[in-house]
Amino acid sequence: MEDSVVVKKSYFVMFSQEDIKDHYELGNKLGDGSYGVVYVATHKTTGQIRAIKSIPKSRIRNPSRLETEIGIMKDADHPNVIKLYEVYENSRNIYLVMDFCTGGELFNYIIENKRVSERIAAGLFHQVLSAIRYLHMHDIVHRDLKPENLIFASSPASQSSLKLIDFGLSKIFTPESSPMLTRAGTPFYIAPEILAGRGYGKSCDLWSCGVILYILLSGYPPFFARNEAGILEKVRAGSYNFDRPEWQNVSEQAKDLISNLLKVNVEERFDVEQALAHPWIAAHEELPDTPLDFNVESLKEFRDECRLKKAVLMCIATQCSDNEINELRNAFIRLDANGDGTITLGELEHGISGLGGIGENIEGILKGMDVDKSGSIDYSEFLAATIDKSIYLQEERLRGAFETFDRDQSGKISADEIRQILGKEGNLDLSMYESLIREADKNNDGEIDFNEFISVMNSRRLSSLGRS
């Protein structure tokens, strides 16, 4: 029975036709563009601060493109990709509830700093490449990479993580897909093969990465002209140089990486794995010298928790902002040695081998953490297994999680309501979800009230593996 219960981060991105103002207090306007308006908002139950993008349906010219954008954000589970929490819809608007990032755009950071040191550039660029590697592994092409679509999670930017945003031009592109033909992108950053109109693939993102790195190290774009036609002519020719004074003190390694990304011939251009493996990244990026800052014992505790508590911890973990889990985020990044957004058995063994408190089969620990049965540990799974009780036992946070499962807002959680959330892609047999109810149902009425919910979250219980 245990193996039939699958829990994914995407299950907790809720879609609702309720009035968004019943759940959020809308605050100041953060931005206004052709797509709609972005507001800062506060969740009325949990007090969490979010950014809400309001999109008038009258302005939606391509509904399938918006559907793709929402689907990508719903499934994405990576420290450097913007997080989507909820989607609301009424007769006039669609509302996307997302991370509230306060550090500003990478674009503004570059303007303020003119250009950055190779050490800082390497750290920022590694985050960009890590996000792109994750997307490409999941057959997603961003198609609009630029400093305006990379934002810092918090202030000051120098101490913050970067988040990739705006998937409005993104495309699902599998090995079986036909080459893309749509001319998508922004002139300074668009790849020459897109302009050629003969079809292109994932490599277009790596060209844009090369442009971003060039700008980081020099403060100006590699392809510049008085007008758009002149810019695009230089892009088609791959016409750029390192001749200006800004490049005199930049290392040859950095220039080599840029040169291998700005190859007009797609076959010669670096892919994301080659870019991440380039010596310049390792030579200049500073890794933290502080010890891994999480309770290793919590991994074993999570493995042994009952299935319902694991699902609730996943729900809570998906709702946490960067500020709340910053140390755990950094620990995940350090364990994820190849930067692909997941932790494998080998990475887990290597990362925690020097830490005390394990003393047993790490493979069993990974299996207990792997609640989506993928064979590795995703970002949200790691957060769920390591999140501190001081965070997940806050009453307003528990109340928010309870309301997520209590779909009809009756004050009780039924087996069918759990099935509505956890049965989206798997077993729809109601008896399996009734067994989850029994893990918390102290008065045997077939449902879980809030007090029973609190009780199961406060207790440590053995997993029902092999007992259901």
C-alpha cells in the first residue's frame, strides 16, 4: 500500500474559481505591462507574502501558450526557478500566485554595478546554468533568457539567490519534437538560428547564456548597433569581440567559455553540461566553507513518518519562501553536486558521509524521502524531510495546510478530499486514501478534524510500510 501513495510538488499548486480576495489581501502594485498587473499580497490565513500576477482574459492572445506557461511553473521544482503557488480564475481574469522576490532584476544589478568580478559572475552564472540544465532535462526550452527575466529573491542582491522567471515564450521540446520555427526572443539575446528560420532547438538558450555572461563581465552587450536591424545583422554573423578596455583584465578562461557559447554553428556550441563543466566555473566560483546546516537525523525521522504526515510536510514545504528555508536551500545546492536539481543516491552518500548520526543504509533513507517514487530526491522532498518543527508546527501554517486538504471547507478532511489531491496521476482506489485517514482518525468517524490533524503533525509515528 505504501508504494502506491505518490506525492508530488505539483499536486499542491491549487486551481480555484473562488474569489481571490477571500484568501488574499491585495496590496501595492509592483508592475504593469501588456500582460496585466502584478501586486504584492498577503495570505489571510498564513500571513505569507506573495506576488500575484493578474492577467485579463481579454489580453490573452494565445491561450495555449499561457496554459504551457502555467504547466511549466506548476511542475518546476528547482531553487533557481520562480515558484507558482496557486492559480485563481474568474470570468474576467486569471491570477498567478508566485514568489514575492524583493531583490530586483539582474538587469538593474548590472546597471548599478557596471560590471562584476569574475568570482561574482561565476556564482551568478552557475545559478543560471543550473536552472537551464533542470529545464532542458525536463524537455523545456525557455526561449527568452535575458537579465530582465532573472530576479534576486531578496535584498541585498549580493546575498541572494537568482530566480528565473517569465515562461511565456517557453516550449516543451522533446527529442521527438520537430525543430521550432517561431521567432521568439529579444533582439540582444536571440540566437542566430532563430533568425535563420530553418528550425532550432534547446541550444538557443545557451546562446542567450553566452550573451548574459558577456554583459556580466563587461557591462555592455556583445551585439550592439544603432537600431534593431543592425543588432540582428551582427547576431546573424556572430560578430563580437573582446577589444574594449573592459576586457583587458578578464581571464582567457572566461573569454573561452563565452566564445564556446556564442558559436553561430549550433553543432559547435556548448550544451549546458559542457558549460557547467568548464574550468572557469570551478576556478572562480566560491563554495561555502560552512558545514552542511541541517539535522541529518531528520532524514531518518522523515523516512519513518506516517504517509499522511509526509504528504502534509510536502504541502508545507512547497509553500515556504526562500527566506524561511534559506539554509536548507543552500544545503540542497551543496548536495546536488552536478546542479541538475535532484539529489541521487551517490550525491547523498558523498554529501553526508562525513556527518554523524547516519550509521545505516543511506539507500533506505533516500527511498523514504522519495515520495514521488522518481528514484532521486527533488528539491521539495528535501525541504519536506529537513524542515524544522519551528516552521511546520506554526498554527497558521498548519491551518493553511489543513485548508488545502479540506477542499469543501467543512472543517474535516475526508478520504475523497485526499484522493482529489494525491490521486491526480496515480491510484484512484478510495480504500488507499481511507487508510491514510485511519493514520490520524482518533475518534473513528472516517474523517480528520483539525485537532486530529494537529495531533498527527506533533507526533512521530512509524511508517505504515508493510503494515497496510
